[in-house]
Amino acid sequence: MTEHRFPEDFVFGTATSSYQIEGAWNEDDKGESIWDRFVHTPGTIEDGTTGDVACDHLHRWREDLDLMSDLGLDAYRFSISWPRVLPRGVGAVSEAGLSFYDRLVDGLLERGIRPFATLYHWDLPQALQDRKGWPARDTVDAFCEYAEVVCRRLGDRVKDWITLNEPFVSAAVGYSEGRHAPGHRNEEEALAATHHLLLAHGRSVPIVRENSPNANVGITHVLYPFHAASESDHDVLAAQRFDGAINRTFLDPISGRGYPSVVPYDRSVLESSVRSGDLERIAVPIDFLGVNYYTRHVVRSDVVAEPENAPRTVRPSGETTDMGWEVYPEGLFEVFDMLRREYAFPAYHVTENGAAYPDAVDREGTVHDPDRVSYLRRHLAQVARIVDEGIPLRGYFVWSLLDNFEWSFGLKKRFGLIYVDFESGERVPKESYHWYKRVIAGRTIDGI
Ligand code: IFM
């Protein structure tokens, strides 16, 4: 049996995001976010729920920190709500909002847990969306102002920063597919948003460094292996185009290569947002790449004749999670193998990995979630393999600490190591929590 032992300094964590757990959507002087507006629009969320309360983390954060401490976490990745800190996106700062994150960071450090802060995990201030949001170049300036406010306040204690979480999803799912806030269906907007998000990343990295001496700064992308459904040239090209749109549109520019050419969208539309100096700014050196990994995609071309080749992903068969996503642990290795061969970032963290299952509390008061344990165990085995190969993967964060608001699916998709009763707010650690606790304590998954 291969030994799955992790280096002593390997970072075991969990991840969450502000809108998904905090609740308190209009408490104190917090501004409205695009997600507040979206969830209050009828028909947007599958189960009709909202993140108005979610896990009520804003009020229960001490209890959550105690659970993290019991779990033995080395690190906790959370995000900061921009409209909680700057209610109108720019200008007046909310002291109540900033001091919440102050207390959270102090609470983490008191418990020996390293804070990893994400500046943007999709909750744009609605006031900025009213001025067009990410398709507008001004939003980049607004983001820089926000980054400076946050880093000036927390930069003495937070030393691990992630500028953006999954800019692909913010741009494509929010502005083109319409399934996420702000719910637009406009590809031109999505392509302008893509460039402005990446520029916001590039321009904010020096701001973070200036206000947080000796910090590690990175960006998080969601990455997938794209497999062609057959060896036909059409399927192979379709897979390459998906890879171009979702992986390489976000990896190439931060690596100084500009935007890729094998993509399904009209590249000239994306490039019409690019101004002189932008690509150099986006390619600013980072300390690590955050990788969110969940599954792979198998891609088939719908039509045979070029250039109408319209790719689609094939519905997975075999083992899937409650999201309908194929369980494919080897894909995590495939992603890192591709990164090693083609990009070679200085270091990496798996900033999200996990699975939703329809968990319930049984009569004994326990939550039995063997499928999640099996999912995590198999993915952690791949993490150990990646580390053993000498790829500089420094940490792994389970998505998620708590069951939370899973965007357009609402509260019904449970990703947590901790079950949350959304009526009472009660937290119940699942069996996977106890399993992960033993992994962290032993720094091994052998025999666990
Ligand atoms: O819940 C999300 C998270 O906000 C971003 N990455 C994927 C997770 C599961 O869908």
C-alpha cells in the first residue's frame, strides 16, 4: 500500500465565503450586494431560499471558530463582503463591517489558525452593478480602493491573500448564463467582465503587498480536465475549446501569455476591452495559485462541420455527487500535472475541494456521511501523490466548513463537514468532520 503521509508544514484547512455563510444581509450599515438583489428576485433560486440568514455566521462566529479549533485546522479560508465594508462599493467605509473581520482574524490567530482571506467571492456591491458592474472598467478602480481599505486594516495580521475566487464563474455564469447574480445573458458583457476581473486582480496585487508586508498573494481559479468524448477531430477540438474558455482564458494572462486563441467565443470582443499596459499588469508575479477542483468534463462536439462546432459536455455516468458532478479524483492529479508542465507557478494551494450529499441528522443525533469521507479520502490520496512528485502544493482546503447557501441551488445542497439546521442555526459535526480531524492530527490518511 502506498503511504499517504503529508509534510509537517502542509496546511490543512477548510473554506467558506461571505455571502454563503454570514447572513445579516442588511445589518448595521451593510450595503446591498448583487446576490441580495438576485435572491430577492422571484424564480432565481431553485428552492426559493435566500442567504439572508444562511448560517448566521455573523452572529455565531465564535462558536464556528471554536469548532475550527476543535477540528485542529491549520488554516481557514474565508472571504470578505465588499458591501459590508464599503456599502456603496466606494467612498464611505463601514466601521461595523470592518471590525467584524478584525474580530474574526483576531479570533483565528488566538486559536492558532492561519487566516487566508479572499477579497472577492462574488458579492459585488449592488451600487456598482447599478453602474454596469464588472463589464465597466471603473469597477477595477473601485476594487483597488476596496482592496486598500481591507489590507490597510487587516494586513498586519493576515499574511495569505487571494484576490479573486473563480473569476470564470463571476463573468460567465453571472453575465452570460444568467444563473448567478446579476443574472444577465449577454456574452459581450461576460467577456468585458473577464478582462476587468483579471485586471482588478493584477492591479490589486501590489496594493496588497504594500499594505501587508511579507504577505503571500495569489488568485483562485476553478480548473477541470477536459476530455474528448471520442478520438474524432471534432470532439478533440471541442474539448480544447472548453479548456481554452474555462482554464486557459484565466491561466494564460496571469502567466504573461495574453489570451488564448483556441476558444469558443469571439476573441476580438474580449480584446476590445484590453488597453495598453493591461496585460503586463495582469501578469504581475504571484506567490501561489489557488486551485478549486471538483470534477472533470467529457466533451462532445454537436455538429460535424466547422466552423459551427458547438461543444457540449456529456452528462456523467457512474458515481456522482448530489450536484450531479462525476467523482473523478485522478482529475486533481491531471490538473496539477498540466500546471507543472505548462505553467509552473511558484506554489499552489487546493483552495476548495469537497462534495454535496443529501445529509440528515439521524435519531442518535449523528450525521453519517460515508460518501463524503470516501470522496475526500480519494482526493487527498491524489494530493499526497502531487506532493510526492515534488510539485509545490502547500495546502488543501475542504469546501466547506459548514453546510451553506449554494448559490442558485439555495440551501438544499450540503457541502459541509458540519451540518447546519437552517431553522435553528444548530451545528452538528458530521462523521466526515471527525474523520478529517484524525487526518489533520496524524498528517496521514493511511488506515483512517
Ligand atoms: O459553493 C461553491 C463556491 O462558492 C465556489 N466554488 C464551488 C463551490 C461549490 O459549488
